[in-house]
Amino acid sequence: MLKKVFLFPGQGSQYVGMGEKLCRRSEVASRTFDEASEILNFDLKKLCFKGELTELTKTENLQPAILTMSVASFRAFTEQFGARADYMAGHSLGEISALTCSGAIAFEDAVKIARQRGKFMQEAVAENVGAMAAIRNIDKETIELKCKEVAGDRKSVSVSNYNSRNQIVVSGYKEDVLKVTEILTDLGAQAKMLQVSAPFHCALMQPAADRLKTELEKYTFKDVRYKVISNVTARPYEGKESIIENLVKQVVSPVQWIESMLYLRRKTVEIGIELGAGSVLKNMMTHNTPSIRVFTYDNDSDIKTLGEIDLTSKYSFFSRAMGIAVATPNKNWDNEEYQKGVVEPYRVIQKLNEKAENENSEIAIEDMKKAVEMLSMILKTKGTSEGEIKERMEQFFWDTDTMDMFCKAE
């Protein structure tokens, strides 16, 4: 089974015409755009398909547009391929898209949040006061050092995006961003000023972060159904309680994209699916972890290739239970306890597996519950800690696509 990550882009991935082809081939995607239009009280299809680029790129329009494109792509992709993610990761705004597709944020709420987030970020700094620049061909330590030297105690310029090994973005007051780029260029780096409406992911965004916190507190969130990587920590969300904190911190903190992708590689992820406009994240991956092959759902050739790949996400129920039972280290050396609590329950699961294979029919829920009971007994008898048991059982339910059956939401 190939481990997969669904990737959701942020600002910078947009283009006039985005979503038009997607909506022509997918009814669920078209309905998603219509739903967003009703929430926003303007025709999002018209803006994305035929609108002026200057109007589309206004942050308060762009953020809900990009989010809608990603959610529409996710819905269309899962309907077409039936594949589930092992992980989700979104770049900047894309983190909200990931949380939405993971079930943590209702789509209607996400559209409203994205709209307000864009508005708050746009209004945090006056026009032409801030700037961002992409830096290449120099190590991150030098970039960080020069930002600190220029900024001093003012936090006027800092790293905003650790995008890839060969691209780091700095953000802040325009004057200081220009100073940093001049210094780094003299040291042999390449620098390019970015066409953005505000200096994102830096201290200048604190007013936006404060307003976003107030806005987020209006909504109710749920626990994620998929493991969503936080831009701030480069680790999965631990629960719904961290959603507001992480999304607020993200506005004023650098996007830890390099570390996020390295984390996925350490977790043996092999396939990435970019769900949204363009292929920005696919291109970044080639500089971060080329061992993870990325395909974009916004590209016909990539969609064709995906159709030739086995994207199955589901293990055999009983064989996976046996695999976890065997793979869990034993810490109990009492032979009698081991026989009764490990060997005998394992044989029960074996017999259930043989029964399922011989009957070649749908597995009885009673048999599944019995296997869960036996696996739990095995883990406890082996001396596994409660925390590890919880983690291993959740992984078992995840791998067998039975989370909804055995892990009911509170």
C-alpha cells in the first residue's frame, strides 16, 4: 500500500481560468463553486474563470477562491479515484483547505474564514509599506543572520517561508527587505521581489493575527479525520483544540514547508497529490524530497498517470490485525500469561481470517469486533503502554478504513 499525502497550495498558485476545466468534468466540483458563490454573495465561477487578474488577486477574493478550488479538487479526486490520504499538508492558506478536507472545518465556515483572513492580512499593513522577496542559492543560516542584522530589535524583516532547499522567502517592511536582498545579492545569492499585496508570515501581520483569533472563536471545529501537518510545527495536529492556536500563529510565523516534507519522507510517504490550482507544490517537492512523487490534479497528463497507479488505501482487516500483533515488541516474559494473552488471541484472529477468506463474502461485524478485542488483549499482555496501545489501535482502524466504525466522534 502506497502512503499518500494530499497537498493544498496557497496564494501564488492562482491563474485566470482556474477551476473551469475541473467544473466541466466534475459535477461535484461545479456544485462546490456554486456553494461558495452563495456564501460569498458573488459569482466565484465568473471571477475565477473569466475575471480580471487584478480582481482575482485581491487577497480577500483570492483566499476563498484558492480554498474553493482545493476543496472542489479534493471532492472530485476522491469521487473519481476513491483514494484516502495518509497525511494532508497545506501551504499557508492551504492549511485551512487541508483542515476543511479533513473534516475539521465545515466548508461554509472555511470560505468565510478565508475571506476574513484575506481581508485582515490586507488591512494589517498599508499599501506599498511591506514587501516579500524570494532568495535562492545561499544557505538559510546566512539569510536568517542578515535578516536579524538588518532588523535589530524591530522585527522589521524575517524569514517567512522555508519553501525548499533552494528557495527561502523573506518578508517585512519594504525598505528592510530591499536591504536584505542587496546584502545577500552581494554574497552571491539570487533575489526576486514578489508581487504580493502584503508582507505575509512576519511580525507585521500581528494585527491580522489578533483579528483572526477573534474571528476563529466564532466557529466550532471537529477533530481531523486525516493527519494534517501544521505549518508552524511541521507535525500533525493533535486535536481540534490546537486549530485556533496554530492558525493564528501561522499568520506571523514562517511556513515550515521544508521540515514538513522531510517529516513526510521519514514517515515513508511515497505519493503526493496536489489538489488545487497549478503545480507549485509539485515543483517544490523536487527540491525537497524527490523520493516523493507528486502529481497535480490540475493536469490532464498527471490525472492519466494516476489512473495507472494503485491508490488503494485499505489493508485486509484480519491480516492487518495480525501484522500489528506481531510487530509490537513484547515486554512480558511470563510464559503462562503470554500463552493465554498473546498466542491464543492471535489464533482466534487467524481463524477469523481463514473464515473470511474461505467464505469470500462481506466480513461480519461480530467477527471484526472479536478481532479488535483479541488485538487489544495481545497489546495489553505484551506490556504495551496505554499511549502506545491507543496509537497502534488508531493506526489499525486507519489502515483498514474502519475509523468511523470503531472511533465514533464525541
